[in-house]
Amino acid sequence: MISNNLTQAFFLIVLVVLGIFLFACLFRAIKGPEVADRLIATNMMGTIVLVMISILSLLLNEGFLMDVAIVYALLSFLSVILITKLYMGAHAEKKANVDVDARLEEGIKELKRRESHDHNL
């Protein structure tokens, strides 16, 4: 436990401010508008929670909370990597479908052009 009351008050204020930032990031993660915004907000939420756990460990003088913070940091890092890979896979699949659709439309236009050319002869 931190002995200085001023230091305790400072850390409690920091925890409240971080809580407000956490809700702002949660709003951005839900609202978007882009997937990249959601991914960055999720990563930021993980970082904020990590800092909050570390401050609580300091305030409560509980060393095991630092172990929890380390495990949480690893899980947060891995979850962001997993979400990024899932997004990249979905994006690549969507791009492949768009390419196929574009080639199909070009083929249809070419057939119509040839058909109109044959009618003119």
C-alpha cells in the first residue's frame, strides 16, 4: 500500500481517467466506422486495462496482480494478432470475389460486343 495520501489520490484520479478512456475506446470499437478503427480501439483497450491492473497492483501492494498484468498483456497481444489475421483472410477472400466478378463482367461485355459485331455483318 502506498503510504502517501497525495500519491494515492493521484493514482485514483488516474484510474478514473483511464476508465473514461476505456469507455471511449469501447465506443470506438463498437461504432467503427472501419475495421482498422475497431482493431486499434481493441488494442488500446487492452493497453489501458493493463495499465489499470498495474496501478491497482501498486495501490494494493499485491505482487500477484503484476503476474496477472503480464498474462493479460500476452493474451491481449495474441488476440490482436488473431483478429488481424482473421480480418486479412476475410479481406483477401472479398478481394478475390471482386476480381472474379470484374472478370465476369468484362467477359459479358466482350460477348455482347462480339454479338453486336456479328449482327452488323
